Amino acid sequence: MFKFYIFIFVVLIVIFLWYFYSFKPLLNNKKEVTLLSLIATILESLFFWL
């Protein structure tokens, strides 16, 4: 059951990243790196809980 929730969460992250990269000219490189590191931290914390 947890794997199902992880799958949904990863799909939402992919959609979220696609949404942001579609507006890439509005973002700085530092903001993109911060966003990616934040998502990586969230994923690591989820796998740590499991």
C-alpha cells in the first residue's frame, strides 16, 4: 500500500516539475536547483519513514 502512495507521489512530482520547466524563462538556475534539492529531501524523508 505504501508503494502505491509513493507511485502517486512520484507522478505528482513529475507533473510538478513539468509545470515549472514549462515556465523555465521565469526561473533562475538557483531557484531550479533549490526546487530539485527540496524534492530530493522530501523523497529521502519518505523512504526513511518506510
